[in-house]
Amino acid sequence: MPGFKQDLNDQFARLGKVLSNGRRLELLEYLAQGERGVEQLANVSGLSVANTSQHLQQMRQAGLVNARREGKQILYSLAGDDVVHLLDVLRTVAERRLAEVREMVANVLTARDSLEPIQADELLERSRLGLVTVLDVRPPEEFEAGHLPDAINITLAELEKHLDRLPADKEVVAYCRGPYCVLSFEAVARLRERGFQARRLEQGYPEWKLAGLPTEAGSP
């Protein structure tokens, strides 16, 4: 079977081709938060509905996303947790091997929050002991699809209006969509400016769920 290995690698390369577009990676990150329709994804990503639909179709053909019909609407979701793992590996290798990625992370994210983030196992233990307030700064629809146990959902835009929901005598740990999600970095910076002791979770909700840690769903 002389052509088998070449043909197999060509199939592997199909995934690489689909993942070679930054907008598709962004859509996958949104879908890692929960199932969404095309218009919802277009709205959150800033893409047109037609462009969003085209990206989703290509990712569906590559087996990265699933689709189901609900009435007149087509809802999309990740094909499995292995897609989250794939994205995590891609980010890790890129930061290790690409100087441009390291420079961007340092200039935009690390400059905003240079403190060591809290790890998932430490947060789980401190949360169980009632020592921290867990803050989810994602949009409500993402929070309802799944979130960390006992988390409080306050979006970044609403944070300063609802500081009274956060006990001043507890450390606040903020999280959002993933390790490079700017929402948690910005939330921690604003909280510190208001006198709160605050840190961010190193991972996001998808990585927490992938690790098999407990989650909840629905409104608070």
C-alpha cells in the first residue's frame, strides 16, 4: 500500500487547513462555551451571518462541529471534548514556538496582570472551603449553558454596577472563555482598582470541564 501514508497525511492535513483561519478558531472557542445558532455566533464574533455560516459548514465537513435543527434554526456545537483539547494543544505549541505569540501575550495580557493565576485544583479546594468568590464574566447565555459551581455571573460591562454582590472580605477569582480571554484580565484589573483582592483562573470554562471538574448549568 505505497500511497496509504500519503493519503492518510492528506486527511490529517484537512484539519490543518480548516484550523488555518483565525476566525474559525474564534468560532470554535465560542462553541466551547455551549451550543449556539448562526446568528448568535455572528453577533458575538462580529462576522456576517453568511460568512459565519460558511465557516461553520467547513468545520462541520471536517468533523469539528455538529449541527441540529430546532424549528427553523440550525444550532451548532463542538463535535466533542477532543476539539477543546486540540485547541488547547494548538495554543500551547504556538506560545512555546512562536515568538510573535509570546510577545503579544506579554504586551497585552501579562502587562495587564503579571500575578500568577490560580490553578483549577487550588480554586476548587478554596471554593469548597468558602474562601473565595468565583466570578464568571462571560455573557449570561454562556453562563447558563455551563459554569463553575457557585459562580456569580457578572459581565465585564456590568461589573462596576454590581460590586455589592462581591463580598469585600473574600478573594475574587475571575474566569471566562479560556486562558487568553481578555475579559478575565480586565475584570481582575478593575477589581483591584476598587480595592478587591482578585486573581484570575489560569484556564477557562472549557478547560475546567475537560479536566472532569464539577460544573453546573442554568441561571443562578
